[in-house]
Amino acid sequence: METLKIKWLKPHPEFAYFAGDQAELETDHVEKLINSGHVILFPGEDKQEVNPLPVNLPTRAILFENGYISIDQIIEAGNAIAGIKGISKKSAESIREFVNTPVA
């Protein structure tokens, strides 16, 4: 069976993973976990090699390297982004401000 590499955003009662953990799971499990906001795919797993995040997003490259490919995923992750290596508390606050600023 095919597997996909994922990163956990928050724990799920049926799995023994914590936020920030990395794993490879069978494809049929991954879709449900993505839809429930528990995991994200690593870049490239969905065949999307180009960073789709806004160019002016603070720490854009670090977020993409950690599997974030949409603003919605960043919003759903909430305070978990502050735990990513290379993102300081100040950077996390800048990210939150960016994603919560209405588009003009």
C-alpha cells in the first residue's frame, strides 16, 4: 500500500503522535487526517514543488520546508508555529499578524 510523508499539527486519539512529529502513513489515513486538521503533507508529497505561500509572508521558506502550503494550514496550526526550529516568538507574532490581516 502507498504511504505519504506527513507532519502532525496536533495529536489524534487513534494515533501515538504529537504536534511536530513526522511520519509516513498509508494514503487512506492521510486524507482523513488532513481534512480534520491533524496533519499536513510534506512539500513535494502532493507533487507541488513550488512554494505557494505569499512571497511577503514572514519566514515563508521555513514554513514551506515544514510542510505548510496554505494560509489556512498556518491559521489552523495556531501557536504550534512558534515551536518550529528557526521561527522565533517575534517571527510567530509577525506571521499571525500577516495571516489575520484582511486582503485589500
